[in-house]
Amino acid sequence: MSAPARPPVDQRMLRILYFEDLHVGMRETMMKTVMDSDVVGFARLSGDDNPIHLCDVYAAQSRFGQRIAHGLYTASLISAVLGTRLPGPGAVYRSQSLTFHAPVTIGDVVTVVVEVTELIAKGRKVRLSCEALVDGTAVLDGEAIVSVPSRPQVDSATDTPA
């Protein structure tokens, strides 16, 4: 008999923010260097094997002159921030708008910034501005709306969730 599987994430290490913990102006930033393996992996995962992302010879003849990362790969970095940092675990996407301004190339360091711009009590929704930058220049921006869990009620007599 094998030992029980360990959860992939130690919940004691998670920073859980509930709707009541959030306020307008909260910001979170994440930096990620785009690697060849990220682009190839995203192509495999998504099924988008456009040669602009995967073929050096093809991409060299394009208007970009080199391979570029998938736009939605860059956008997925926003999802990483929303799901792990701000608001964090428990946040669920409701919508996301995106505007792409410039390509992201392999080796670029992408800085993703999200900021709480509105708290909507009905449905515990949070509106966030989202931006991805390379060398200080916006390559992508948009807005996300996520639902966030409410803080669990605690029974004061037993100090356990009600």
C-alpha cells in the first residue's frame, strides 16, 4: 500500500485574501523571463502551432524578424497573478478584456502589474486593471473581473467555521 499523495501546494504557505481584505489601490507585480520552452509548451498545450511562434526561419521573414510568444501566453501571466497573488487562491475569473500593443519575444522579461480598481459587494466581484510591460513599455493591457470568496464566519464559542 502506498503512502497518501501529498497535495501539490502546502496550504499553510498560501496567502489567502478574502473580499473583506481587499481595497482599491492594492497592487501586485510579477516578473517572468519568456523562455523557448515556455513558447513550445504553450503551443503544445493550446494547439496553436503557428510558425511565427515556433519556426526561426519562418519568423525571420515576418514583420517581427524573429519568433514571438503567443499573445495569450503573455495574458496567462495575468491569470497567474490573479490566481496566486492578488486576489489569490479562491479567485475565479468572470471576464477579461485585452488589448495587445507590441510583441513579446523569447528572452524578454515581462512584468505583470494588476491593481484593484473597484470592489463590487454584490457577488463579491473585484475589478482590476492589468498590464504587461517589457522594458517599461506596455505590450498588453486590459481589465479583469473576478469573484472572490467571503471570509468564513467563525463560531465564537468553538472557534471553528460556522
